[in-house]
Amino acid sequence: MAGSGKAHLRDTDVLLRVEDLVMEFPVGRTGLKVNAVSGISFDIKRGETLGMVGESGCGKSTTGRSIMQLPRPTSGSVVFEGNDLTKLDDSAMRAARTRMQMIFQDPISSLNPRRKVRDIVMEPLTIWKRGDSASRGQLVDSVLEDVGIDPQRAAESQPHQFSGGQCQRISIARSLVLDPSLIICDEPVSALDVSVQAQVLNLLEDLKERYELTLLFIAHDLAVVKNISDRIAVMYLGKLCEISPAEDLYQRPAHPYTRVLLDSIPIPDPTVKVEYAPVEGEPPSPVLPPPGCRFHTRCQYADDQCRTQEPQLRDIGGGHFVACHHPLETPVTLTARS
């Protein structure tokens, strides 16, 4: 599988640059380790949204947490605003996290159930002693209004008195009060109803412009990240297999795994005959990943080269990079097929 190679990295106006990121977890006392993230590299320009997709267990969320140094990665570098976060001590890293925030998958469990919502949103300002009491209150009320939450109700209510979508809006507000430049969205809409998903995605787009944000948007559903992302990176079993401008990825997926993900997007028409890219079996164990391309055990195009030699990310035109010995060439159309 891919992930090796840095041909896709850029040099100008980069806010976050991750190189050779490795995150491993020991398996008890067996001497084995879970290869959660295996040497991936990517960057995000200032003001850009990078969508990171892949099936469950591919290492997306671990990548997001490793960027935040929660926990610190096994190896590799994470350069944010010119500083390598892997080399900062705990005090400096704590200060750096004020410039980078996370929004989590389960909004309700990420909020303190004992506290009033307004106090939850104000807490980061209190901890870092930003402004006086009056200015903090004004900022909190302004941010709550920006995410669509009534400040008056927030001052009187606890998280359990709000819906899941409202709690996610509250989590977004909490992430904004310290004026971060980067927000890592860890599957922020997967626990919400479809109609609420659209509302939250539109809200993130509006806030991105208003607060001049840069986003890393992690999701397992390619349909969710299509409209919000400028570029999309596809992960499989701890490795990057493709990275491309969003529109180009949907029109001409070059990696067989990306094609499988695109074919998994449902078409809401029972009369349509859908053609699926064939894929069989389950992903290999991250404890003992296969050699060569990690997708070769499920790929119909795999040959001896795929089984022994790891492909490198290479440019196929238009800023579209793929790590595959036999990239696809047939464009796809994400519309109903008759």
C-alpha cells in the first residue's frame, strides 16, 4: 500500500506539514504491535480543508490525535505554524494546542454533563485568562450566536437538554473561543441524522470563512466530505493510497480502493442498476500487515509486484497523486446508471 513518498508535499503557505508519521501500540506483553499509522506524509495549506477518508480501522482518527500529540506519535514530524510539535515539551505543547482544536464524533459525551453550556464554552477562556469577565461573556455569547445556539438558553441549560445536533454546535463553539487556526474534525457528523449532517456541514463552511479556519475533516463516508473538502486523502490500513483535489478524485479515482469507496455511496433510486467494483474479504490485521501494497489481498488487479513491492505516491496530473502499480484509467460518473 502507499504512504511512502513525498512527491505530493508542497512548500508555500503550508500551515500543517506531517512527515513520516508513525503511530504504534503494543499488544500486551507479546512483543507485537498494532501498526495504526505507518509512515504517512501530507500537508494542509492555510485556509484549506483536507478531507481524510477510509473505512473503520484505517488510522484516520489516530492520525488526528497524533497531530494533537494525544498521544505523542512513535516517530515522524508534525510541523504546525513553523514549530515541530513532536519536539515541544509538555508546557509548550499545551500552549500550542490553543491554536489547534478538535471536534469529536460523539458531541454529547464530549461535554461536561454537570455544567451549564455557557460555562463549558467559557472554560477555555477562563483557564488561559483571556480578557476580563465582561469581555469573556461577550465573546462567548457572540460565538454561541454564530453557531446557532441561544446564549440565554445556554446560560440556563445543561448538555442533556439539547439535541445531538445542538450539542455538536456547542462543541464547535467551544473550539472557536480561543481563536484557533486549525480545527481537526474527527467524524463530526457521523452520529447525526442526515438532515442535521447537512446543517452542520454548512455551518462549518460558513465558520471557516468567518473565522479564517483551516480544517482537517475526518470521515469514513466519501459522500459527506465531497462538498466541504478542497483536497481528499484516502487511507487504508495505516497508509495513504491517494490524495487529490476533491472534484478530480470523484471524477477519476485512480486507486482500486478509492473506486470501492465511491461505489459504496448509495444511489437513492430503487430502479437504478448499480455496478460495483469487486472487492472480497476483510482488511488484514494491523498487527501483521501484508508486504508490498497492503490492499493486494483484496484487489482484483494484484500481481507479484503488488505482493512484494510497496508503491510510491506519484503524480498522475492535476495535483492528483496515487500509490498504485496499476492505477485505474476509466473515469466514473456519480449519477444514476440505467
